Amino acid sequence: MNELFSVEDKVILLTGGSGVLGGCMARHLAKERARVVVLDRNAELGEALVAGIKADGGEALFLLSDVLDRETLERNRHDILQIYGRIDVLVNLAGGNQAGATIPPDKTIFDLDVDAFRRVVDLNLFGTVLPTMVFSEVMVGQKKGSIINISSESALRPLTRVVGYGCAKAAVSNFTQYMAGELAVKFGEGLRVNAMAPGFFLTEQNRALMSNPDGTPSARCHTIVAHTPFGRLGRPEELLGTLQWLASDASAFVTGTVIPVDGGFDAFSI
Ligand SMILES: NC(=O)c1ccc[n+]([C@@H]2O[C@H](COP(=O)([O-])OP(=O)(O)OC[C@H]3O[C@@H](n4cnc5c(N)ncnc54)[C@H](O)[C@@H]3O)[C@@H](O)[C@H]2O)c1
């Protein structure tokens, strides 16, 4: 194994780890001999994921969590420290869009469900802020740790319809940069905060926008693919290289960045 990119023995937390992207990351990191902690409110998927990782010889733990509840997160932190004694990497994946917070083509901003908008901002922004506060305290004590937030293409340039999600993810990118300065200046250069901005991957949180009820790709999905130089959606495993780089010491001088992993979507105009 390449030492530079090693995550061996690192205690790596994934909020939203039961999901499609988080599950793919958890399986990969365990194969790379990290100690993976899946934090999610979906216990059924999370327990199944961890059982699968263990069956393959990896090390993983599922803890029921809620990224919007500080007490639960603090209980999670206590349990993790009891078992592993440290936290090396936090990947803030819990997030996603909700149907009510989007504006369909036949509606306008004046029809917006503000409560749904607020719930999406809550989940994506405060669901990143709270775990960061709870778990980075441990990293500060260690003088070392890497936080990887999950922003989105919609943060880089607004996409049609997903107004709440785009605003929330733009705030996640801003918070990433803020925290990079906050932690390094006040607590030292061992503490790093970066984000990935994935392009378009078919998962549960965007299925309603990306697929028709019969499962075929929606018109929106075709538009996205047409605007992507690679001419296709992403595959979850295509996030793994960037993830491992940011989690490992290979990125030791990298902080405050938001890395698009998008088949060229963000760079492309006409
Ligand atoms: N799929 C994409 O194309 C895409 C693109 C850019 C960014 N993202 C982001 O990637 C991340 C992972 O999403 P995904 O696509 O794997 O979706 P997913 O729906 O498969 O996974 C999201 C996970 O978050 C968990 N979750 C939701 N609310 C929670 C809470 N309050 N506490 C704890 N866990 C909670 C869910 O149970 C689920 O397991 C999200 O932040 C999403 O916004 C996805």
C-alpha cells in the first residue's frame, strides 16, 4: 500500500453513512483498513452495512445518530472514545434534498414552501455544523484531524428548482472555508477542513428529481447528462480517490478547498 495515502487504523466517522454514497465510502475505507464508524438515523441500512463490512474482514461500528440533535451526537462521541479513544476523520454526509423544498416548473418562488426550505437548510447546514462542533473538539485535543464536508454542484452555481438545497450547500462550502481558518489559526496546522462537491449520482435523496415514476431517467437527468463533458452520471466509487486523499496525510497542506468531482459539469459552458 502507498504510505502517503494510507488511512490504516484511522478512526473515520461518516454521518449519513447508511446512505448510497456513505455506504460506498464506508466499504472502501474499511478495505483500506480504517476503523469506520457509521452514524445515521437509519439503523436497518446501517447495521446491514456494518455486518457486510465485518463479513469481509473489515472493522466497522454502527451508532444510531441524528445530526440535528447535539445530545445524541455527544452520546455518540462518548461511545466512540470509549471504544477507540480518538477520532481522526469526520465525513459529514448526512444531507439531501426534500421534495417540498423544490420549485417545480409550473410553480414560482411565490409558491415556495418556506418550512420545507428551512428543513433542508437545517439538515444540510446545521447537520454539518453540529457534528463538526461535537467531534472536532476531540481533534483539537489531538492536534490532528481532517473534516470532509459534502457540498454539491448546486453550491457552485445555482441549479433550477432546488433553491433550498442550493442555498444550504453554498453555506456548507462557506462554512468549510470558515472552519479551515478557525481551526488552523487557533489550534494548529494539524487540523484541516475541506469539502467535496459531487456532481450527479443517482441516490435516494434525488431519485424523485432524476427519475420518472417508472424508473427511467427524467428530462432533468437528460439535461444534466447533456451538460456534463463526460456525458454520464457519476458512479459512487468515483468519489473514493478524492475522499482518501483528503482523509490521508497526502493532503497535509490542503485546507479550505471545495473539490468538484463532477465529470467536468462545473467547468463546462457550451
Ligand atoms: N447523490 C448526489 O448526486 C449528490 C450530489 C452532491 C451531493 N450529495 C450529497 O451527498 C450526501 C450523501 O447523500 P446520498 O446521495 O448518499 O443520499 P442518501 O439519501 O442515500 O443518504 C443520506 C443519508 O443521510 C441520512 N440522514 C438523513 N437525515 C439524517 C439525520 N438527521 N441524522 C443522521 N442521518 C441522517 C439518511 O438516513 C441517509 O442514510 C448528502 O449530503 C447529499 O446532499 C449527493
